[in-house]
Amino acid sequence: MSRRCDISGKKAQRGMKYSFLRAHFNPTAKRKFEVNLQTVKTTVNGKRVKLKIAASVLKAHPEIRSGIILPLKKRSRKKIKKLLSAAKP
């Protein structure tokens, strides 16, 4: 199972590990920047489910914890984001 946010689709990114060598920063090895995923129990369309959501998404949309209503059809992540931003009070 991939480490990916169920709402925003955020996933791990790649970058470089830096070391300080002789007064210069030296990129030495590749590394992976993981997403800060949190497991949240919430109600979606009246059913209790567990979702893995990025902490930045939870911070931006705290109403996710109280419950969300998503359309029954499969929607793209952009449309889900739009629905969440429209639901903000």
C-alpha cells in the first residue's frame, strides 16, 4: 500500500541529503521525503471509515474530523478539494 493522502493525493518526494564538508555543502546521497500522514476516523456519506490524510490537509480543513459528504460517483481529487473548500464556514 502506498503512502499517499486519500484526499489530496500527496505522496513522497525525492531529494538530496547534504553534508557539510570543508566549509561547503556537499550533496552526497539521494533520500526520500515522506508525507506526514495521520489516520483519521470520520463519517463519509453516513458510514464510519478510516482515512489516511496528510497533516497539512487536516490543518487546512478541520471539518474533515467531524464528517464529510462525498458524491457517490468517483470524482477526481481536484473536485473533492473544491467540495471541501466550498464546505468551509
